[in-house]
Amino acid sequence: MIKNYFKTAWRNLFRNKAFSAINISGLALGMTCSLLILLWVQDERNVDGFHTNNKQLYQVYERQYANGTVDASYITQGLLAEELKKQVPEIQYASSLDWNMPYTLEAGNKINKMEGNYAGADFFSMFSYRLLQGTPQTALNSPEAIAISRNAAMYFFGSPEKAIGQTIRYENKTDLQVKAVFENMPTNSSVRFDFLRSWQAYVKENDWVNNWSNFNPSTFIQLRADANPVATASKIKDFIHRYIPANGNVRYELGLQPYSEKYLHANFSNGQPAGGRIEYVQLLTLVAVFILLIACINFMNLATARSAKRAKEVGVRKVVGAFRSTLIGQFIGEAMLVTAFAVIIAVVLTDMLLPAFNALTGKQLLLPLTQPVFWGALLALLIITSFVAGSYPALFLSSLNPIHVLKGSLKFSPGAAFFRKGLVVLQFALSTILMVGMIVIYRQMEYAQSKNLGYDRENLVYIPLEGDLAKNYSVFKDEAGKLPGALNITKMRETPTVIAHHIGDVSWPGKDPNLVTSIADAIVGYDFVKTMNLELVEGHDFMKGVATDSTGFLLNEMAIQKMGLKDPVGQTITWGERKGMIIGVLKDFHFNSMHQAIEPLVIRLREEQPWGTILVRIKAGSTQQTLAGLEKLCHSLNPQFPFTYQFADLEYDKLYKSEQVISKLSNYFAFLAIFISCLGLFGLAAFTAEQRTKEIGVRKVLGASVPDIIVLLSVNFLKPVAIAILVAFPISRYLMNRWLQDFAYKVSIEWWIFALTGLLTIGIALLTVSFQSINAAFTNPVKSLRSE
């Protein structure tokens, strides 16, 4: 019997080649999209999952309660890790970790710039970065120690084995000994570096670490296997106040977040980890489900559209004794056969599209063909999709009355028609939601790119201030200024793309002594305002020869507003122990991403700043020529360091890397969703035209014109699409408003977005049904009315 059913299914596939091709291609496209998304989702969820001690690894975060508000971040005190390990028995290991920076390393006659960091002596005992040479205990146990990656060892010494014990010169000022070589970073590691230096060296080079009021590095701990995480978190909550006296208006608390969760849950709300990349993971998971559901609905509609052709077969089978359960099994089996073809095509398509998908997402995904879990997931996908897609056609066809079918009086109930149209409504509602999301995300990304930041990021180049460039900066500035394409030159401690450093010890006339403040601060050189093309509201930029300017400050409008100063220029403020006069007020400009509101900013002058970034404003159209001149100049003044630079606009783009990936993915998946939905609408059109063949013939005999017939059928087809649009609009508005809440500066969701989406959806749907409508309208009425 099963063999007979298989033959029947096979014959039906080839007898109706066009419908079979549409069915299989629709399911295959839906599965391909879902597989790509699910591979991406799995990779995101596996980030940092390779650490053996994951159950005991935690990152410490800090909450600050001040002035009735609570803020939280991963920035902690540089002394915290060691003190936690000393004072809390439940903590087995602890390590600080600074932020990744590019540093220049040199060994023999080879020199290169590599991403590096400072970490505590316990770092390799806590985290499972495999050591090829050396031991976790000795890798970072002295200020002169350095651990390097396999790539760095191969580059400088030829092999990991030859690297051990060798000397590497760091930033052309410190000789370090290679104590360990670790395997290159796994692709699923959220932390990436080419080398690590010891935290002892960091403390030695940064005296500010010894002050508990200063914040900068991250802190990680590993609990003992028998430790209770909740009890430990409660125990260390007020740990900071052992070293910083509690203030009535300000209070610090420590919290613990499982390290394996940090990558996906890196945002904070009300002082607790909440949201982050997990929102994009959930969003794309939902998109995968939507697209697969749309493909299954498409299968249902197309199968139902051909049901009239199978009705007599069902009637005959029932007359000769077939049970309904047997017929259901037969049609589910047919759905499984179609789905099996779709799965095979989907796997091939996924493998073909993965290189392009990886280029788009920045991943290194591969089809895990050697993993039994993957094949188990494919089998589950096959079974679930077969039952979801084949359930309604199987139940519907198996329920047909054999007497009515064999008499030729088969009629479909209004309920069946309503259900089919409901499926189309669901399809197009999901597709419309994706289309609205696509437009809103695209507009937000365009807004971020085109918004006036308050400074000109075009033709602005960042050059690291390192090595001999620091002491030769004045020479560099004079010589670079002679290049035809170099318009202005200045320097600053960070970059204008992201100013992360904050201070709390700023006071001004009339400040409430109990008010706790956090103000962003920047240290710059002369010509900063001119190089950045900033707008001065009042006052002037730092000027040479003006004594008050050397100790003066520039403030942005937000800082003036926070301080409540009237006529601010000329008033005196204090930054730590440094008093100075406000010499100018800058119009607010963005120095972080659009996710954050513009903060108060205070800027002071330090022309002798020994490290940071040189900013060069280049004349439009002379970029290559000017960069060549800057490279030659840097080689002459700073020969031990390779010339490197970044463009300000590209650095700014990196702030929105995740959003840009999601925007591109939403474009492709929204298009595919509407395409698959149109296949379902095509099925409904085919079904309707087939059921109304004689009605159309009668209408034509009675004088109905071809345009009348086309309008009659098209309007009927478009009703569920119109309902879908009305259902989708409020849902999509709600969802996109929630997404936009993550941006301090955002676009509004205007009426024309819905109007455009509705017109596009209706237009695409109309094109889809027009073929069937026109075909039915031009059918010869004699042929339509001829009895079978």
C-alpha cells in the first residue's frame, strides 16, 4: 500500500509540473532563508560558549545611584579584581582587562602594529584560550611578561616554539619577554587580541589605578565550584564602600553577570543587564519562523487549489474502503515527499549562498554536515514542515463526501473558502510587517549617516600619536601644514567619534555641594575647533600667546545648561585641582552614536599630551597625495612605527555595524517573504479561477466584457491583501517604535511609509493575480460551459 501511495504521489508531482515546481521552490526558498538565519542565530548564541569554566565565570558591573537616578556599566576600578580575590573566599580567580588598542611590536628586523591588551595573572587560568607554549600560571606573572598569539609568533619568530623566551620591543620603549603563546582567537570569541601584557605593567604605567575614585578596566571573576552565585553577588554588593566612603546622594553597588550572557545582554536598564544583541537574535529568529510559515501557507493554498482535481480520486478510494486516517496519511506522505525535495534544494542553496551571507554578516559560517545534530535538525524541519504544510490539505481532502464527489456535485463550503483567504491574510500581514520594518530600519540608518553631527567627518583623518611623534608633534604639525592638501591639524586624547572618558570632580559658581556630576571630558591641542569645523556660539578657540587660554576651558551647550550658567564666557570653573576660565561655548555636537543623547562636555588644552590621536583635515580631492606626504613625514619623524590612519567617516560607520547588517538582511528577507506570499496568492487565484470557470463562461455569454471579468476576479483576490495591510500596520508600528526606543535620535514613523508599503503590496499582488484573471477572462466560453 505504501508503495502504491508513493507511486501516486510521484505521478501527481510530474502530472502537475508547474504547481509542483512552485510548491517545491516556495518551500525551498523559505527553508533556505530559515537555515541561513538559524545558522547565524546559533553562531551568535555560541559566542563565548567554549570556555570550560563558563558556569563559574562572571563579569562584574557597577551601579551608581546619584541624584535619584541609577546608571550601570562594565567600567570598574583598576584595583577591584585583586581586592575581590583577597577579600572574598568564594572567588577563586580574578582578573582586570583593559580595552583593546593597536600597539607597535618589534622583534629583530620585523615591526608590526597589533591589537593588544593588559590582563591579570589569573586570566589564562580562567578563560579557555589554549596555550601552545607556556603555562597559565607564568604567562602574565611579571611586568616584563607578554603572551602572544600563534599569528604573532609565526610573524616574528617563525613558530610558537621559537617564540618562547624571545624579546619583543613594545612601543619602541619597553623590552618584553615572551612567556606564552596562545592559539589564535576562536571565531566565536567576543574578546579578540593578538597579545596580552600583565596587569602589573599596567598599574606601573598608570598611577591613577591606585585611586579608587578612578574607573576604566573591566573586572572578571571565577567562583569556586561550590560557591553560590546569588549569595556571592549579595556579599559583594556594597564592597566598594570599604574603600570609598558612602555619601547620602551617591552610592555604588557591584553586580555579577554570567560571562556567557554578556555578549548578547550588554545593555543596561534601571541598573540591570537588559537587552543588547539578543534583541536582534530574537528578531531574526522571528523572521525565520515567519518566512517558513509563509512558505507552508503557500503550500497549503497551492495544494487546496488543486483539490478539485483530486476529489474523484478521494471518492473512489473511499468507496473501495479507504479510511479517512489512511487518506490523511497518504496526503501527509505526499507533503513529506515535496518537502524532502525542498530540503535537498534548500541545503544546496544554503551552501551556495553562505559565502555571500558571510560577507554580509561578517561571520565565518559553515554548514555543519559532519555533525549529527545538524542532520537531526534537518529531519525535524522536514517532519514539522510536512505536517504544518500538509495538515490542512490532508484534512480537507480526506473529509470530502464520496457521493457528492462521484455525482459531480462537489461544492466547497464558505468556511473552507474563509480559511484559505485567512491564510492569505496571514501571509501578507507578515510580509507587510517585514516591509514596514525594512523601510524604517533603512531610514534610521540613512538618518544616522546623513544627520549633521555638528562637525564635518568628511576628509578627516586620524593618525595615532605614538612613539617619537609625541615629542616631534610641533615639527610634524609645521611640516604637515606645508602639504598642499593638509588644511588644518590638531590633536586630542581620544577621537571625536567616541569620547568615552568622564570626570566627576568639576565645580562651577553656584554648584550644589551635594550634586554628583558625570561630565564627558576631552584634552585637545591648538586649532581643534578649526580642524573639526565646530561652531562657536560665543567666545573663541584656544589661541597661542593668550595666557588665560592655556588654563582655559571650552564647554558645549549641554554643559552650560547642566551648570545653569548665564553669560558663561569669562566665568571660572574647576576641573580637579585645575582652575580656569571658560573661553568659549561650542554648539552641541555628537561624540558618540545616535543611541546616546549628547552629554555635557568640557574641553581643556594640553599641547604636550604624550599620546592620543592627531587629526588632519584634508582638502577634498587630494586625499591620496596628502596621505602619501603624511606617510613620508611620519617615517622620517617616527621611523620605528608603521604609518597607520583611519578615516573619521569609516570609524563613525562602525558604530552602527550591527544595525547595518540587520538593515541589509531585512531588505533581502522582506523581498523573499513577499515573493513567497505571492506564490500563495497565485495558488488562491488558480483555485478561484478553476472553481468559477462555468460562472465566467455564463457571464461572457450574457455579455460581460474581458475587462469586467478581470476586475471581478482581481477585486476578489485583493480583498484579503487589503485586510492583511490593515492588520499589519498597527502591529508593525508598535514593533518599530519599540526598536527605535534604543536610539536617542531617531526618525519618526510617518504616514507615507504605510501608504508606500500598502501601494507596493497591492501592486505586487495585482501583478500576481493578473495572469490568472486575464487567462480566465480570455477563456472560450464554449469550452468553459462544455460538460466534462
